[in-house]
Amino acid sequence: MGPVSRTRRPCRHAPQNAGSCRQTSLSLSTLPDPENVTCQDWGTATAASLIGAYQVDFRGPGTARLLAAVALPQPDLTSLQAGVEYYSFTLRIRHDKTVGAGSCAGCDQPLAIVLNSINVTTDTPASNFMLSGPLNGVDANFAVWTPAPVPTRATSWSALKARFR
């Protein structure tokens, strides 16, 4: 990779097989949410991100593996402090072609996203370390999406208003 500019790079989209559905729906960003006051931006607005691999059926049918990298230019390397929560990246999944005409096969299936590990490397190999597993409980490292219909019943506007009087 060539020199990294001092400004943020745009999100990179996951490579997928030509002709597959939703080729540009997965991206990685290092732009933190400005409303997030808990996690510090370890990249100090200079981090670059890249999705390096997206492997479908990695652990069998219906699974995928995502390998990504977030890096800083050499002049912007910083020390991380123990006990501090740092923002690293945002994984974005667009919902194009999820439902309706032209939707992709499999979008109606449940999904779990699991963060297995973050490998922190430095310019001093003895200082490298691997973060793995959930930090705050047994399930703090995954998100689940289940596209199940929500049970509803038809009711009139006046009946709904009456419930709150």
C-alpha cells in the first residue's frame, strides 16, 4: 500500500464474486460517531481501513468470514492505555435488495455477527497483543438479526387513542 494521506480514507467495500448479490453492501469505516463520548478515537482521525477478505461458507453453508485491517500512518502511532475503551471501526451492512422485488436469496435468514479477535500490532513486535472473546459478559462480542415478523393486529385509530386516555 502506498503512502497514507493525513485525511481519512473513504470506506472500502468487501470484494465478492462477480455477479453475486449485494456486492457493495458491506463496508468498514474508521469515522467514529461524534455522539460517542465513551470510546476514544485511537486513530486520531488518521486511521485507514480495508476489508481484506470476505469468505462465504467459511465454516459451512450459511457462514462467512470477514478479515479487515485498520492502520495508522507511522508518524501518527500512539500508545494505548490499559483500562481505556477505544473506538476501532464501524462495520456497515447496507439493506439494498433485502426485501421486495429483486431481493437477494438468503436475506430472510437469521444472522449473527461475532467479533472473534482484534490483533494489535506495533512497530515493536514485543508490544503486540491479541484481544479476543467478549469483554463484558459471555455475549458482548456478537449481534443477532432475526427477520421474524412482528405479530400485530388491526385496530382503529379511535380504539388506539382510547387505550391512552
